[in-house]
Amino acid sequence: MFWQAKAEIEEVRIGALSQQLRMAKLDVGSGAIAGQAVAYFIIICTASTLFIHHQNIATAADAARALEPLAGPLARILFAIGLIGSGLVAIPVLLASTSYAVSEAIGWPGALSKRPWQSEGFYLVLTVAALLGLALTFLGANPIQLIFWSNIVTAFIAPLLVFAVVLLGNHRVVMKGQRLHAVLNIALWLIILLLVAGTSLLIYQLVTGQGR
């Protein structure tokens, strides 16, 4: 969300708002559909190979075993290629998103379109985040556990972020003639309810031990 919003602001051109909005809708829509499709097949693939045999995923090698029925001995190589590829795409976005979020919260000017000496705080956050990631790797932190707990945190934050989008999208001063219409408002409120219900179920599973 932070990445998309700031990227559109940095690319703003006079007279190009309508074109930008169309491209942004296409970008976000296609990305969301593709991302959810990939997530769906990951869930199906893992559930049908590892979960039914009650095997937990403790390492990347364990996750690669989910591909063995399809790729056989090449499963680990195929998984490694996918992991490296997704990392090369995700890491720059995550670092920039973190820098955007922190800089906006503190009030520091920052953008990737500016030089480091023009946005010292922004690039400082980006550098610290990158070094922290490297430090966790060299300290032997379990990446699977980090992914698990980061998703737990995301489950709690997601409803608040969507609620913020609803408030911002309906703000007359900020959005002017581009405010959310009724269908989108209804859809977003339904999403918030689903997220809250899912988070409540997650809390119940963690408390009762069923989520372990």
C-alpha cells in the first residue's frame, strides 16, 4: 500500500491523472489477482502433500518437498529458483515500503527519485532495514518462523489498514471527486468483517494450541 501510493505520487505529471488512475487500477487489479492465485495454489499444493501427512515446515527444504510429486528430484532446484526470484522482486519493494512508512510517520521527506543526500532519513531507514535483514540471516534466525510470526502480525494489522483505506477513500478534502463509491465501500466493510473474523479464529487457535 505504501509502495503503490508513493510510486504514483513520484510519477505524477500534469494532465496525466486519468491515465495514471487507469494504469494504477490495472496494475493493482492484475497484481492482486495473480498474487492470490499463486497463494491459492501454494496452499493447495502444501495441504495435499505435507498437511495430510501431518508434516510441519521447519526449513525451506521441508517446503520444497511439497513439489516432489510434481517435480521429483528437481523439486529443491525448482523451489530454490522460485525462492530466489521472489526474493529479488520482494526485497526492494519491502525495503522501500518500510522506508516510505517510517519516513511518512516521522515527517521526513523521502523518495527513491531523490538522491541520498536529499533524503537522508529515508535512505537511512532503508539501509538499516537491509542491514537488519542481513544480520538476522548471519545470526541463524529461522526464516520459516520469521515468516510465520510476521504473518501473525499482519493478520492483526490488516483490518486496521483496510479501515484506514475506507476513511481515506471517503475523505472529501483528500479524495475530492475520486471518493469510493457505494459498491467499493460495501466490499471493503465486508473484507474488514472477514479479516476480524479470521483474526479472532486465529487468536482462538493460538490460545487453545490448535494453531501449532
